Amino acid sequence: MKSIFFMSLFLLMTIQMFGQEKTPNIDQSVMDMSYCPANYPVLKIQQKNTSPLVARVIYSRPALNGRKIFGGLLEYGKVWRLGANEATEIEFFKDVTIMKQKVKKGRYTLFAIPEEEKWTIILNKELDTWGAFLYNPKKDVVRIEQKIEKNTTPVEHFSLYFDNPQPGPYNLIMQWDSVKVKVPVTVAK
């Protein structure tokens, strides 16, 4: 009787042990979110927001980790998801203008084609995708070219954020390593 009890107990514990779900590994590229105007959620709860919400960017922040990024890990002339893992998405809560190109309120994927002296910045309609594997230029909404600026100090983690002039126009700033690119965003009237 005791042996049946211990055998049943052992079997139950074994089943329970193998039946547990394994937690997925934590990704090394942290997901982040930037708002326009900058710090909008904090300003909102503090009741200090003076401008309405214009945009939000959701992206992953890869690190340099001693690697050569531009012209190395990221080949010049190739479409890049602007971050790591899932493709970066930007949502506009109002109609905006980006370098004289009108963009309707809505959600878009943000891509770039880095070059040594300039980047091509792309807003695309393909959503909820990983990397740039499904990038289709036929779904482009906006395509602009911006000259790069050089950072005096390398930026370890890729960063996307809006500068904070109130009430605008704003710049969406992209930085990584020694490269910085600014994309002007104006709220449509």
C-alpha cells in the first residue's frame, strides 16, 4: 500500500514538473517608447501637458557592444527596421507633414536605408512585422532623404526620441554610434 502511495506521488510530481511552462528568454534589445511631445504620459498625470499628443514611437534598442554598426553590421544601401527585433512603429494621433509630405493620422512602420552621408527614411503601411523581411516599397507612404550629423560621443544604445519645442514643429531624432539623423514633423493645420 505504501509503495503504491509513493509511486503515485512520484508520478504526480514528475507530471507536474514536466507540465510547467518555460518562461521565454529575456531579449537583449530592450523595447522602448517615445512620445511627441516628449514625456507626454508623465506630463499628463502631473497635469502639466500644454500640447496634445502628436505621435508615439515603439522600438527596440540594440547596443553597440563594440561592433562596427554602419557599413558593418548594417550594410549601406539596405533597408533597416530602425532598431532590433520587431519593426519600429510610429503612430500619429493627428495629421502631420514630414518635409512637405502630408501623412494622415494613423500607424505606420518606420524603416531607414543608411548611407555614409545620408539616410532615406521610410514610412510604410506594413504593420506588425519582424525585421525588414516583409518590406515592400509599394506600401511606402513617405520616403525622404536626410543628411546625417556626427555625434561627438558615440551613443551605445540606439535611440529614437522627439525634441521638445512647444508647440512644435518637432524633430524625430535617431541616434546610434556616431550618427544622428533628424526628421522634421509638423502638425498639419
